[in-house]
Amino acid sequence: MVLVLRFSHVFFGALWVGMMAFQTFFLMPALAEAGPDSGKLMAALMRRRIPVIMPIVALITLVSGFWLFQRLSGGAAAGLMRTAMGLAFGSGGLAALLAFLLGIVVMRPAMLRSIAVAASLATASPEERATLAAELQRLRARGAMTGWVVMILLLYALGAMSVARYL
Ligand code: HEM
């Protein structure tokens, strides 16, 4: 059982941080540079169900992580948190949980809305275009800004997890 837990945790944790790093450091800046052409790429990403896959990958990491933490503490989480190792696993876990919540509550809706606005931009009248373009820019800025916060939290979690055992 512990093998399955550890495998799921490290495997999906790596995928979560890796996908998010690609999105934050490469995809978002590239989409911003592409301007109006970015709509097609966003639609193609949607067809590959990225807004569904990412939360599932994150959830598997979170559930297995809290389960492993519970197992490691033998039911005494407060005691484990008083050790340097426990503090690193615990604070890293908390950072990952915060990253997940921010992603679901702020980033995901901004991304979905910006895809809808980008799609309607193609058929909008010239008067509507300026308003829609401004909204698109605002949504993208919010998504990118939150993306950076999520990324920093995830990098903290990854860093803390990778050294926790040796503290
Ligand atoms: C970004 C998300 C996460 C990533 C990338 C990640 C990564 C890792 C890695 C690479 C390890 C192996 C460390 C080692 O064996 O020395 C690990 C172990 C561990 N992680 Fe995470 N983790 C994440 C989220 C979480 C969360 C949310 C928790 C919940 C508290 C958590 C709790 C643990 C625990 C307790 C272990 C030790 C497991 C054991 O006893 O072998 N992790 N994690």
C-alpha cells in the first residue's frame, strides 16, 4: 500500500509542478506574445481537457501526501510538526494545498472566461471588440499573476519535500 501511495505522490507531484512550470514560464508569455492568434491554441488546449486533467493530477498528489503525512506521524501530527523533517513536509504540504485552492478559485475561472471571451472576439462587432479585448487582457493578467503565486508555492513545496528527510 505504501508503495502505491509513494508512487502516486511523487509521480503526480512531479507532473503537477512540471506542467505548472511549463505553463507559467513558457506557455503564458508565448500566448501573450501571440495576441489574437492565441485563441486557437487555447481552444486546442481545452479540447485536450487541460482544465480537468490538472486538478485531478493535483488532487492525487494532495490526497496521497496528506495520507503519507498521517502515516508518518502515526496519528500524532502535532508531534511530527515539532521536528525539522515534519515541519518541512507539513509546510510544503500546506503550500501545495494553498496553491491548489488558488488555482481552483482564481486561476481556473479566469482561464475559462478568457477562452470564452477570446472565442466571442472573433464574431464581435467593431464596437464590442475594444471592450472584449480589454476584458481579455484583464483576465489574462489576473491568470498570469495568480499563476506566479501558485508557481512560487509549488516550488516551495517541491523544495521542502526534496530535503525534508535529511533535515
Ligand atoms: C507540489 C506538491 C508536492 C510535491 C511535488 C511533492 C513531492 C514529494 C517528494 C518528491 C517526496 C519524496 C521525498 C523523499 O522521499 O525524501 C515527497 C514525500 C512526502 N510528501 Fe510530498 N509533495 C507534494 C505535496 C505534498 C502534500 C500536499 C503533502 C501533505 C502533507 C505531502 C506530504 C509528503 C510526505 C509526508 C512525504 C514523505 C512520505 C514518506 O513517508 O515516505 N506532500 N513529496
